[in-house]
Amino acid sequence: MTTAPVALEIAVTSPAGAVVAREHGADRVELCVGLELGGLTPSQALVETVHETGIPAHALVRCRPGGFVHDRGELDLMEREVRTVLRSGAAGVVVGALRPDRTLDVDALRRFVDAARSVSAVAEVTLHRAVDHTADPVRAAAALHDLGFTRVLTSGGAPTAVAGAGTVARMVDVAGPVQVMAGAGVTPADVPALVATGAAAVHLSAKRRASGSAHAGVPMGGSDDGSAHFVTDAEVVAAARRAVDAAA
């Protein structure tokens, strides 16, 4: 069980979301775009603008949706993105890559870590929920210290972090100095059970739909009809902060 204060991380997609997270008690944010796609790499300008809000931002580096097995060109691109977001003000990066056999792509992960530390020796590097797609998340967590990771975001291989809490606790046991952060489908009511796993942090998106003005019959592609987008809900962030403080 960790004795350090449990951190609260909020996934955001905009400077406004970062401000809401900061003002209502988040310790840091994970910055991405395309939450509905599982999250994708934010632009340089977005990273720079969120950095100006003052809250530490860890930028997701994921060049496309649809799994975590990447070809050489994609890995080259993401290595460059790691450097770009850190030079733009990100405090850390959130990365991941798998092999076809559902094990960690350790060569790719070392590339990402080396790229991050080439920009900043203190850059934090988080393994994202690719770990939940491995054949054995506990075994994967045990390997992360040798690869140079700071933390791992996980649901314990389950659809939600609460459902995977038992595995999250086992990951905490084997991760050594690597911080385990519980996330996926988290609500403030879930926080006590996740803190009880020994997780160093709790992660949630705290999002709600913001109504837009739909143009009927003119879809924007995929499931996007132009009628709504997600924003960060201040009440959910504040409730999560209270829950973390009460449970820790």
C-alpha cells in the first residue's frame, strides 16, 4: 500500500478543461484529443496552451485509434511526437505499444522512454491502457521499472477499474517504484475501492456532453453528427477530489 498522497488525474481535451481540472482539485491532467476514439496525440499548439494554464499536463502519444500494434512508420512518428509534446511544455508523456502476441513491445517502449529523457531527464513516462490488452497485465507491470517508466494507467485488464480492482492490487504488489494509476469508467463513488488497492493515483475523464447545433442530414464522418462534444464537468472533478481526500 502506498503511503504517499493519492493523486487525482483528469483526462482533458482542451485548455478550458485543464482550467476546470486545476480549479477543482486535480493534481495533473492527461491531455489528448478524440476521447471518443480512446484518445489521440494533441497538437503542439494545444499542448502549449494547456501548459500556460499552470497545471502539469501529460500528453498522450497515440497516432491512431484501433489497437496498439504499430508498424515502423507509426513508431517513428510517435517517437517524434514524444519529443514535440515535451518541447511544447508537457510534463510527461503517455505511451504504449504491443507485439502481435499481446506482450509489451519492449523495443518500442524503450525508444519512447529514451526519446522523452533526451528532451528532459525528469520527464515522466506513463504506460497507457495498452497494458490492459496484454495477455498478463501483472507480468507487464513487473517489467516497467527496467524499461524506465514512471507509472502505468490500468483497469486491471477489465472493462472498468472497479471490476479489475483485484488485478490492480496485484499490479501494485509487483510494480516496485512504478506508480500504478487506476482508471477506466471511474466515477467519484468508485474512488474508495480504487484507493484501497494501493494505487498511487486515480484517473477519470469527468466528462459530460455539451450540446451543439446539429445540421440535420449532414454527418461529419463516423458517428459524429455535429450535435455535441465532450467537456470537463467541474462538479465531477470536485466530487472526485473530495472522494480521494476522504479515502486516502
